[in-house]
Amino acid sequence: MCESNEEYSDMSIGEGGIVLPPANEFTALIDADTIVYNACVDAEVEEIIIKDDYSEEEWQTILADNGCSTLATAISVYRCNEELAMANIVAKIQKIFDLTGCRKAQLHLTIGRAGFRYKLESSYKANRVDKRVPAGLAKMKTNLWLNVDVSDSFKALNLEVFAHENFEADDAVVFLKKADPTFILVALDKDVLNAVAGTHFNYYESSYHNIDMKWCDVTESQARMWPYLQCIVGDTSDNIKGCPGIGPKKALKFINENMSASELWEGLVRAYESVGLSQIEALATMNLVNMNLLSVDSNGNYYIKTFEPEV
């Protein structure tokens, strides 16, 4: 996918001497939460504020605004260089365009913590509550969504931006990819990339670890098994427990790619029961890890259809 048999004269060379695919008419379907998050991280500016530079009233207001102890005499305040954050976002999207050959995209963003998983389980992503999010993240997402205070470079990109509150960007891109296979699914979360069959683009890269963005292929059988595997092993990044003591290798004693959906469910239940957990707990976890729960009604309204095992 996104390949061509054009003559060598049409080749374009990108950064590092990489041969870039020719432009095509596919739309890059981008789970953009991490793009914006990392762009804001890299654009953070830390400022040390000292009590002696302010009146007592001013200082107490500063402390209150930043959630700091009233006994503090100096604090670190983080601000976002919005111009740099925007440039980071544009550069990342342009690189995705270059490496996929796509020249248009949909950016999907998650707004807030009102999604259905938080309502299903109070511990969902609770391990992130006390972690400081990068300065300017919420504002940057809102600006992109509403197309306000964005750069001319961003406006020049051929893309649409969608924001989701009742479910996550993960759910949206998986649903849309399944509905229209001609989309190029672009993400870095393994739960997204493995949720639907196809040739997808993983935009994770690390110069430190010498990892580049890359294509990945997911078969129908791999996609079918994936949520059951995640339900067993859990997901520490989202604070999802799974079966204690059962990792990916041991999980394959209970499930495998050759199983039908009903056989996978039976294997999943056996895994849970082997560690003293119930079928009800397995079902609850499946609704947290499964990226295939988003549905649409006859009026075009999106809703979540909770998981129902095939038996």
C-alpha cells in the first residue's frame, strides 16, 4: 500500500537519503494525541519563580494558581512555547505525509477525561492522574480542533481535525479504518495498530534508540486475537491489571491466532479462572482494552456498544 511502480525519474529523496513514495490519493487517518503531547513536551519552558520578587498577596495567588504549598519560597512554572509546539506538529505531520505518500489527513484528538472507560472503571488510567501533563496541551488540542491560533504552515496542510469526548481518538480511528479500508491508519499505540487488519503506519521514532517510522502488517487472525491477548496480560500504561503473573508468552497457552471468537473467549475465561478471577472480571477488562466498541446508528450518531462474547 502507498507503493508505486513509477519510473526512477519520479523518485524523491528525503532526510537521510530515504527514497520517498510518490504522492497518492490515500488519506492518512492519524491518532494524533501523542503527536500533540510530544510537541508540547518539546516546547516546554521552565521558569523559576522566587517569592522575594513578589508581594505576599501576589505570591499566595501564584501558589494557588499553580497548586503549590503555601509554604513554598520558590517554584518551577512551566509554560508552552506555542509557536514551537505548532512547528513540531507541522513537522511531524509533514514527515508522515512524506513517508506514506499521503497528501491529506484526518487528525483525531481526545479531549478531556469524560470517555466511557473512565465511567466503566474508576482506576482506568488512574496511574496518570498525579503526573504533570505538558504545559499548553489542552489549549493546543482545542486550537487545532477549532482552527484558531494555528500557524499558516498548519493551515497549508491538507487535513481535517476531529475531537472526541465520549470516546477516545483510538476508538475513532479504528472504527473509521474498519468502515473504509482505503484509509491509511497512522498511530503508534500497539492497541490501535493491532486492532484492525491491514497495512498500517507506525509513526513512533527515536533517534536515541535508532528507531524509524515504519509500516506494519496485521492479519485478520492477529487483529481478532489481539483484544483477548491484551485482556489477559493487561496494560500497565493504562492501569489495566489483566491476569497477574500471565505475560504474552504464557497467555498463548490459553489462546492463539487460529481460534474463533468463541474459542478465544473460552480461553480468556480459562486464563482468568486460573488465577482466581471470574468471567465477570474478564468481561469488565475486555470493555477497557477492546478498540472495537464504537458503533454508529442509522442517524449517524456514534455510541459505544459494550462487548458481548460469542459463545
